[in-house]
Amino acid sequence: MKQTLMTPGPVPLPPEVLAVLALPMEHHRTPQFLALFARVLTNLKKVFVSNEPAFIHTSTGSGAMESALVNCLSPGDHVISIVSGKFGERWADMAEVFGCRVTRLEVEWGKAVRVAEVDLLLKKNPDAVAVLTQACETSTGVLHPVRELAQLTKDLKTVLMVDAITALGALPLPMDEWGIDVMIGGSQKAFMLPTGLSFISFSKKAWALTATSKIPKFYFDIRAEQKANASGESFFSTSVTHLRALDRVLEIFLSRGLHKVHARIQALSKATIVAARELGLTILSEVPSPSVTAILMPDGVDSAKVRAHMETAANVIVMGGQDQLKGKIIRIGNMGAITDNDLSVTLRALVQAIHAEKPGLISDESLAKALAAAQGILQETPAVLQ
Ligand SMILES: *Cc1c(COP(=O)(O)O)cnc(C)c1O
């Protein structure tokens, strides 16, 4: 049975990207590869919508989270960290490991941060060097108000660092226009690549911090990377295979139009949400991110069992919940080369799996309505990513 991969990373890859991944190896210092590297760096900036350079680390997304901290901060620096789920916790923990003084702004899981609360914290803590936030907190499917947060920090010394690993490439985040200071992305999410690359860019304000930052760094030293990039090379060996595939993905993004890529992901999100509601299910997030949809399971239905059933009975892969959401939600990704049919297959598998737990909970009529509603929404938006 064909696997239907519906997780919020890794995501299904377009066939033309898979084909590039199978090409023979070449060396990363050849003129041909360096031409590709230059093109990739130029095109990557267009996804950040920034005039500042974009950098590539050969690491998973968490590497770029670390890079943001070690390149801009010093031990003892005061950092405000918005913690609304697993990834917020990770970034706050990381900042503590590097000796920063972290004030955690705890947000109920499933809720978006209140801009007024951040405003108040910034007023009370004028010494804050950085505010850390996710754009989308992937563990809950919440979209945070990044644009409004950037407005708060714009005229302060404080920089806004945004983990946009499930947002960059999935929704508009114009870095310069909004005044985001550090933004990061990851290859296996909206970039439709295998896991193993991360992306980062710095505003002028954040770049100034890299000159004085005292946290030790070597592999992620962005000023060394910048020097290497300026002479057309990468600081270390780069992953030729990933870079060639990234080149192809950027071509897909730019030739088809980033707004169309965003629209497709938005349509999948809307279709998933509307279908879930037709099935009588509730969406966890009060502000759902287009990139991932977290659906609460009915009372008495264990989402871990639903997830496992979907996998064994239909080979549909979705994610469950972690920690306080364990057993409570399933998370469906909306990024990557997902076909209209993939969503139908997923919805059928979901209903079948819920029935295995609580027979008769969802009527055939509701399922038919959910499928029709989802397909109606998807048909309005071209599937530009396949
Ligand atoms: C996936 C993800 C990460 C971590 O990325 P890795 O590639 O697993 O290191 C960090 N933040 C968010 C919001 C994510 O979705």
C-alpha cells in the first residue's frame, strides 16, 4: 500500500526533487557547483524577502535555533522566551544552556501569545536583548502574531528572533518589511527536502550583535560563514545533494510564485479544518497555522491509538501529541507535495481509526460531507507543488 505522509515534517517531496536527489555525486568546490551555490543563496533571500544575506547550515532546524543564539548573544544576556509548546521549551532550554538569563512567557498550549503581554514584559525589562518566538508552534498548530511582535521590538534595542521552521515557505513572513531580526527555516518542512539543512538570516540590527557576541562558537560561526560565502564558498563542506535539491525547490517556489505556494498550503489547511468540523471534531488551536492542523480527539478516544491504526490499516502517517497533549490530538501537516486525494485518504483513515475506538461515532453522511467540503475547497486552488 502506498504510504501517505501527512506529518508536519518530513513532508512528501515533489517527483522532480526526488529525481535531483538521485544524481551522481560531484565535488562542492567545482565551478559548476559554486555557480549553483551562488544561485541558491540569491534565491533563498527571496523566500526570506530580505535584502540581507541568507545562510545555510548543514544541520537540522535546531542547529539554526542554536546558531541564532550563539551568534547574537553573550552569557548573562537577558532573553524573553515565548513558550507555548515543545519548540518554545527547546529554545528557552537552549538559551539557558548558553548561560543566558531566560524569562519564560508561558502561554497555554493551543493559544497564541497576547501581544499586550509581550509589550508589558518588554516595558518591565528594557535590558532584554532578545525575544524568542516560534512563528508556528508545531506541537500545537498555533500561529503567533509575528508581525505585531516585530512592531514592538522595531524601535527598541531588543531583537526579535523567530523560529519559522514550519512557517518559512509556508506563509508570508517578509522579514525586512515586518522588521524581524533573526529568522530561521528548516529543509524538511515547507522546503520539501530531506531533513538536514537549516536556513537563517539576520537584520542589520541583529548582525551588529554578532560582532560583540561572547558565546563560544565554531561550526555555526556566522561571520566565518559570511566571509566564505562572500568569496563564493561555504565555510565547511556542504551537502551537494541537499543543495542541488534546494536549488530545484527554490526554482519551483519562484517560477510558480511564492503566493501560489502559500495559497495551496492555506487551502489544504482550510480543507482539513472544514472537514474536521464536518466530522464533529474540534481544532485545538485558537489561531491555526496554515502549515499544520492539530485536531482534538473526541472524549475517550486515545489519539496514540488512532495514529497507530491509521498507520497499520491505511499506511497514512500523521503525528500525535506530546507531553500534556499526549493521547489528545492528532496533527496533520499541510506542507509539501500533498495531492487532493492524499487528504481524502487521510480523512477516511482517520474516521476508520476513530470507529475502531468508538464505533458509530461519526456517520457515513458526515464523512461524505467532510470529503465533499474538503475537495470543494481544494479544487479552487491549483496544486502547484506536485
Ligand atoms: C521541526 C521543528 C524544529 C526542529 O527541527 P529539527 O529539524 O527537528 O531540528 C524546531 N522548531 C519548529 C517550530 C519545528 O517545527
